[in-house]
Amino acid sequence: MSTPKLIGRYEIKTEIARGGMATVYHAYDPRFERDIAVKVLPMAFLHDPQFRVRFEREAKTIALLEHPAIVPVYDFGEDEGQPYIVMRYMSGGSLTERLEDGALSPTETVQIASRLAPALDAAHARKIIHRDLKPGNILFDQYGNAYLSDFGIARIVLEGSATITGESILGTPAYMSPEQVQGEKSIDGRSDIYSFGVLIFQMLSGQTPYQSDTPAKVMMMHVLQPVPDILDKKSDLPAGFQTVLARAMAKQPEERYPTAEELAADLEAVLQAEIGKGLPATIKPTGLPSRSARPDYNMTTMLTPGKTIMGSASEAAGALPAGAPAAQPTRRVKSSNALLWLIPLIVIGVLLLVGGAAVAIAGGKGRGPLAFLAGASPTVLPTETAPPTETPPPVVETEPVVAEAPGITPTQPAPSPLPTEPSPTETPNPTAPPSGPVIGGADKVAYLDGKDIWVANLDGSERVQLTEDGTTKSNLQWTQDGQAINYISGKCAYSVHLEDRQKEIITCFNFAEYFKSFEISPDGEKVAVSIDNQLYILPNDLNAIRSISVRDDLARVAQCKDFAPYLRNFVKFPRWSGDSNLLAMVIMGVASGIGSADTIQVIPVDECTPNPRALDNFPPPRFTPEEYIAAPMIPNFSWDGRDLFALATYIRNEGFGNLYVYNMDLKKPGVKVNPVNGTCCYRDPAWSPDGSYLLFAYQKYPGGDNSIQFYLIPYGTLGTGETYAPLPLPDIQPKTLPQPVLRPAAP
């Protein structure tokens, strides 16, 4: 069969693999300008209706699976009667190729197993069994991350349903479970656990556990012979691995691990124990593609009068008139006059004196994204704001200026755009007292009403509208100096200032499909970013962040490659602990008895590791709200940074539901609190800065008028029967997702 030139709209480059199930091609998608893999049904099987059904079932099955360790399906269809599916192209090859050089190291084996285990469990939660786990179906991307592929012989496991393959035995003999060999119809995910154990055995030892001269004999060995001792194959391995493999490959399904993640966790425990005894933890390096062919990204410099310059101090000092040509890189030229080297020093000295005087006159304020990204000292809180009846000044959208940042590496971050300490000539302004009451360590609240940002004191006074553009916004967060609010709109992060209500662009991720979170750590050192449901942790450096123009730049800028991205789970949005060492994040996980579900997972990020231990997971398995069974989503949650979590379930209106509080220290089931007379519904809980108060949005349902109010209540009074009054603010528009955030009061 000759290689076709086109399949659908896809331009075929070369054949990758050919097997009994299908032929796979490396192809190009001209619409999205990307390489893809196309799997097609061999021509010999076109008239086999059973085989055609299997092929179409594969496409639909994988399309239902969303997990960062499962090869995604982009498209499927037919071309002149020939079915095909389109998948992500995996340029890193397969596990088969890696095993050609022999066994993998224990660390690399555990790393691969730990990455694939949650994906396998996610499939099992949807009652999808792979049935053909083998090295050829473990693929790697260009970064060396492992993916599960080819659910071509998977089938939906539904009680009483007939299988399309009848009495056929499906699988590859070297990796089949005993129940597969015996043709049992009622196999479940534990069959895949067995095959997973065989794969791990092979990665650790370099060979499969059972070998013979015919496939039939190998199949019978799975049924009749005990699990071989891996130490007989490779004596230098930790003895604990045999204990794990014996359970994973137990002959009876009920004696195996119930989930792949539990198997992977035991593998990790064995490895960590041995590393403590001196076992080397080596991992084969995975190289990043060369960037030498692409220049560093630089956003256009805008020096139009009235625009805010967001570059380095040297850029501001060297600003050119509008229309002037951009400055060229300075070249070092050898001078014949030994005194010429003094001239630059004299010029620099004059500029510093002039600049210092200008800063002193201006008061030395650092604000907005400059203040928190450059690590600037907190600036003065304004003592007065415009009264609500005043017409606010027009919002001015300013364009950013980015300094050249060639060669940024994780160990050599780009320079901050502003000095981190005041110059000796500066006289910091005295700290202004809050203009309204301070409750729970907070003095102001920012929130959305409709699609615009408002700010008010906690007694309802000095209510000011900061934006008037009417664009969709999310992820509100106060800057560290308390002078501006950061937020996300579209694919960009912005900052809007309290003092003059000017809006500035922090950065844009135009290559992303979804940009959900831009969370600054409390210590101001890191930024947790959720892009396309993948978590990236970046250094809190404005120039470095603005140098990101394509997805690969995220790994270049990040200090820890294992969090650029974090690949163990899809991450919707994260929250930092108070000490900036932990992250609590809503992940697309699996809940027992429910299937795919949002769960909150807490992990350490102070250690750079691809598979950080989960310190806690909830609601399941800690507790399962009744409404969560019908709608297993967590639209919003808050963390006091220590032990207490508040979260709302999903009942109505894009995320209003019952309010629950969970204590991670006690690890007891969460408690439904519903503070407003025991009625529903709530969203956007937020702890006060000192953790003593709980803020939330409330919309009475059923029986209410759909208006939304804010409550700020003492947490310690919950359950006492106390009644609460809403904050004295005008009701918020009914369809708003208000997302209130409290500003810590100045000390």
C-alpha cells in the first residue's frame, strides 16, 4: 500500500508505524499549522463492519478522556470511506525505543509510572479499560513526558452490554492479565493494573517477566506461574520493588492494587527509602528544542506622551522623542585614548543625580505591576479617594515597554524593571491610616459588578468604579503595595490603579486557548499561572514574563522545569499557602463512584520534583456533598494559607451553591455552614488577612430576587445561631460573578 499524499485536509509526511489495528502517519495540519499523527484503518479491513465499529469506538472513547498524560484526539472522520482519527504528534518516540538500550533507572521508571498512573485511573473512573498496555503504547513528547496512547481495543464497560468483539481475546500476550488470557467478559481496571505491573517489571529489569518460544506458552505462564522475582533478573534493585510487583501482578484481581496511583505511591516510597541509603537518583536528560533560529521576543516600545513606560530604569532615562529610531545595541570599541573611559562614568553620574532628584520630587512611588513584580517597597496608601458622586477621570490604557532580555535563563533572571530599594535621596512617605474601618486585618474590598471593577471601604463608603470597559474579567488580586488590582481579561493580565484609574497591561499569552489564573505568591517571589489547564510556576520578574511569546518560553523562564508545566494533573486554578511553599489547586481529578470530577489537591512546590506528594485531597475522599454527586465541580474556593478552606459547590447561576468549610489539619469531613439563616446560595468565599473573618457573596435561592450581597462574618461565630447583616453596599447585578477580594490594611 503506497503512502497517500492527503487524508482529509491533512498532508501526509511519512509512515510512522503499521500494525494489525491501523497504520499511523506523521502529517501536517495546514489549518492550525501544526504537525499531527493520523491513524487510519487498513484498506484490507474496510469491508469488516465489526472492525469499522471498533475503530470508530476508539475515536469516541479517547475523545471522552481529558488528562495531561493521555494523547489527545483532535479530530476524526472518513476520507473516501476510510475512517481516520487525528491525534497529537508525539516526537519523543515510544517506550519500546527507550527499552532497546536495556533497563531504565529506578528513578526514571518511577517517574514514568507516577505520571501515567493518574491517567489510567481517570480512564477507569469512566469505565474505560485500556486492555493493551505495552511499551509501544507509551509515547513521549519533545520534553520526555510520557503519555498513554492507543485505546483502540478499549471498550466501555457497562453491565449487561454486549461487546463488539464477541469471544475474541484482546491484548498482547507478554502483557495480558490472567483473566484476559482466559477470555473473561467481566474484566475491569484491575486487568490494566496487572499489565501496568508487567510494564514496570520490564522498565526495571529490561525484559518481560514471562518469556517462551510461543505466544500461547507465554499466555499460560501468566495464568499458572508465580510472579518471578525481579532480583533474579537485576540483583542491584531495591528489594521493596518485588513486594510492589507481586501485589500488582497477583493472579486474583481482588489481591491487586485497587488503583494505579496507589501502586505508583508504593513505588515512590521504595525509591525514596533507597535514595536515603545512597541509591543514585539519575534521570536521563530530556533536551529542549534549540531556540537559536528565533530571536528573543521584544514588545514594541511605546513612548507616546501620556503613556506609562513599563521598562527598566535605564530605558526610562533614555527615552527618545516620538518617531525617533530605536536605539541599537552598544558595541565595545577599543579606544586609543586611555582617558575616554572616564566619559561614560561622568555621563552616568550626571544621569544618576538628575534621576535621583526627579525621584525625590515625585515621591518615589512604585505602583501596580511594577511594584509587585519588581519587589518595590510598599508605597503610601491614599488618604482620600474621589467621592462616589464625582465623575471618574477617563480610563487610560497604557502600552507596556519591555527591555531587551536576551539569554534569560532560570539561573540568570532578567533585571527587574525598577530598583527594589529607594535611592538615598528618596524620603518615603509616612504610612497613611485607613480611611474606613479595619475588619479582620482588611480595610477595602474590590469586586466585580457586571463586568467592571469597583472598590469600597468595608462600611460602604468611598465606593469607586475603577473600570468602565465592560469586558469580561476574572482572577482579581490586590498588588502587594495595595495601590492597584490585577486581573485577567481574555489572554492578558492587567493592572488598574486606585489613584488615577489607569489600566496597564502586565503581559499577554496570545498562544494560549485559555488563561485562567495569574496568582502572585505572598512572598512576591513566584507567579502561579494556569494556561490551558496546565500549571506553570514562574519567577516574579516582569521582564522575564514579558519575554514569553510562545509556549516553549514558559519552560525557558521557569526556574523549575517540572513546574513548566506541572504535568501530573490538569490544573484549573491555584491558591498559595501563607509561606509560599505550598499550592492548593483545583484539578481535573477522579472521585470514587463519580468519575471525572474537580478536586482540590495540596502539594509542596518548594521542592522541584515532577511528582510532588499530595498532602491532601478533598472533597473526596474526605467528604462528598450531595450536590457534588450531580455536579462534581468546584467553581471557587479560598484558603487561609494554613489549615482552613472554604468552598462553594455548584447548584445554580455559574457557581452559586452550598458553603463548606474544611480543616486540613484535622482531616475530618467538611461541614456545610450556610451562614445566612441556613439558606442557599453562596460563592467566592475569601478569608480575611488575619484569618478571623470569612467574606462571601450571597444570592438567596429559592425565593430570592436574584440580587447579590456581600457578608463579612466572624468565623468563630459559625454554628452559634448568630444572625448576620450584609455589608452596606448596593446590590450587585444578578448575573455577576463578583469575586470579592480584601485588601490588607496598612500596618
